[in-house]
Amino acid sequence: MNPEEIAVGLDIGTTKIVAMIGRKNEFGKVEIVGIGKARSLGVQRGVVTNIVKTIESIKLAIEEAEAQSGLSVSEVVVGIAGQHIRSTQHSDYINRQNPDAVIEDHDLQELIDNVHNLVMLPGEEIIHVLPQEYKIDGQPDIREPKGMYGSRLEANFHIVVGQISSIKNIGRCVRSSELEIADITLEPLASAEAVLSQEEKEAGVVLVDIGGGTTDVAIFKDGIIRHTAVIPFGGNVITEDIKEGCTIIEKQAELLKIKFGSAWPGENKENEIVSIPGLRGREPKEISMKMLSKIINARVVEIIEQVYLEIKNYGYNENKKKLIAGIVLTGGGSELKHIKQLVEFVTGMDTRIGYPNEHLASNSSEDLSSPIYATAVGLILKGLETKPKDRPSEAELAANAQETENVEEQAETDSTEENENTTTAESEEANAEPDENEDDKKKPYRSKVFENWANKFRNFLNEDL
């Protein structure tokens, strides 16, 4: 298998670290060729708290994925999340020097570079600058300004910000695991890529990714990301509540949550009991299913109310901000029994569980369709999307080399035949140089806005600490 055809997603979560290797088949679907999992022992609420343990977990996950696929992994697409992530809105503009020329990619990039120069709070770094709508000479609601004329170009931006130290710690863990960062993206955006349809993004939808340490929220409307937030509660807090409420160890609490847990207390009867083994010869402990579901319900309602607060902050009650497609739940927490019904009850919005199976090949294992792997699948999709643009294939490199060789041979022939006119040609070329440079400025950039940012951010992560 050609290494250029694969992408590797690395999901560094609070409870687990997943390394997933995938490639696109002939039908355009993602075929998973290897997956590795390891317990995440050095991450709390999406933030690295122990570099050594995180590196060990990453290596274990990568080694398992390599063994399963028979491939050697050298670079990964990494997701960024955690309680240090916050978002804000900002408007900016540029005055174009030549309004008679059409707007090109370099104009849009200049506008985005202006936003990157904003002064953040001490210790913070801009992660994403996501354009919303554009405005040209006062004309609003422009989705695609390229090719239009105008002297003043404005835009509204959704800016995602994170702590420099937390971001660089993730970069150091990846590099210390003998891996390179091929690309990086915000984890809720990766999850959205895996479980949301374009129709949902156009209609208006809320993605809620309930992980182990955090709950990520991303709101889309008119196909554009409108709001992001990270809530510092997740599945681990529910487990902790069960542990304290039932006075049992954490491992037993996690098993109770997965096998018998329900977010809807009315589901269980008073006389339903589950018995768990006692510690070191002690008597087995009996726990009421009704009490278990009440403990879970209290914490899940708290998480949902925080999500609903973010939806209100977005302003979904306004006519232009209606979220017709409702809420999509994904992540490990979405597998909790009756959570869909509870979300609908609290928010009054249509809700479904988001599975990443839409983008997976038909022969994929059923386990891979679990919401647990939504982020990892989304990271692979991001890697496969950018790979052809970032790196030409070996065949393209060979063709380019041959073309260069032919051009050089032709240049030598022309030089021999027209030796007498060399001085004149050089003079004309020198005079034409400013015009050529002007033409180059008008040419659209090959890379997209996000790819330009990703290159800058990779350089940022590779700086010496």
C-alpha cells in the first residue's frame, strides 16, 4: 500500500487515546486498515498533565495500529480540545489598493492575517480563524467574495483561542513519540466532519460531543461554523458521582454506568437491584437501579443545561439563527441509555445520535461505527482531504522532473540558436519583471485558507520550547 494514500488520525482524549489508519477506496469511502487504543493516563479534561504517561499511551496506540495494518506511521493528524479552548467573534476589514482588480485569495489571506495579529490574553494563541459572511463596499451577506470587485473588503470571523502551553504540550507529546504533525484541527470540527451531513449544516444544527473529560459544542448554520464551546464536564464526572453515591470503586462505577446506567429515572422500578462483588472477601453490595439512574440523571441534566446555555448564547431564537436540524449527540457519552430522550425533554429540540458510518466502507467492522470513534474518523477525513493538496504523488514528482528536464533541454537549444539576441532578451525580461510580479499577485493561491494556517501552526509547534 502506498503510504501517500493513507492518513492517520490521533485522538488524544481524557479516557483513551485512539490512533486510526485509513485510506479511501475506489468508491470514495474510508477504509480503516488499522486501529490502536490505549488508556489515557496523562490527560485531564483534554489538557496534558503528565507528558511521560501521555507519550507512552500514544506510542502504545500507534504500535497497535501499525501491527494491525502492517504499515509504519511517521505523521498524524492531531485533534485539539480541552477546557482551555474558548471562542470569540471579531470583525475586520482591509482597503484594497487596486479596486479595479477582482478579489483573489491573497486579499482574503491578508484579511485573515490581520485577525491573526490580534492581541489575545496573556498565554493564549489563536487556533482557528473561521470566516463567516463577507461585506464588500457595504454590501452584506456575501458568502464567496472571490472574483468580485470592490475597494473595501470586510468579514465577520469566528475565532477559536487556546492556551499556548497546553497546545505546545500536545505538540511535544506527538514529536516525542517520533511522529510529525501532518495537520491539526479542533476536535468538534473533526467530529462534525464525520457525523453531520451538509444538509444539516445548512439547516442549522448543534453538534454535542460528550467525551470522557469534556463536552464539546459546535453550532453550524448556512453551512458555516457559528459557535464553539468546551464544557468542562463529561463521562468521567458521571462515573465519579456513581462512585461517591454508591460508595464503590471507580472500575465498578464505570461498569455500572455502561451496563446498567440510564439517564431516565422513570425507566427503572424500585425493586430492581444489581449486585456487585465485595472487596477482599466482603459481602456483595446491592445497588438500586432506580438510585443509579437518579445519580446519572442529575449529572447529565447539568451537562445538557450547560449545552442549552451555549445554544441560547448563540441566539437560536432569532429567525435567521433557527436550528432546524436540532441536536446531534456523539462521543462515548452519547451511548448512555435514554440520553437522546432526556436531551429532547430538556431542550425541546429534535435529537439524534451521530454515527460515523456514513463515510466508512461497507466492509468496516460494526465497532468502528460507534460514536466513540467519531473524532478519529473525522481526523482521517481531514488528513485525506488535505493530503493530495499538500503532497504530490511520486508519479506527479516524476512527471514534473521530466517536464523540467525537457524545458532545460529546450532552453539550451534556444540559447545556442539565439545567442546574438541574449543581451536584448535579458533587457526585455528585466523590463517585464514588474508586470510579471503584478500578474503573480493576481493569481489565486494554491492552498486554502485553513492550509495556510495549518502550515503556520505546525511551525509554531515545532519551535524549541
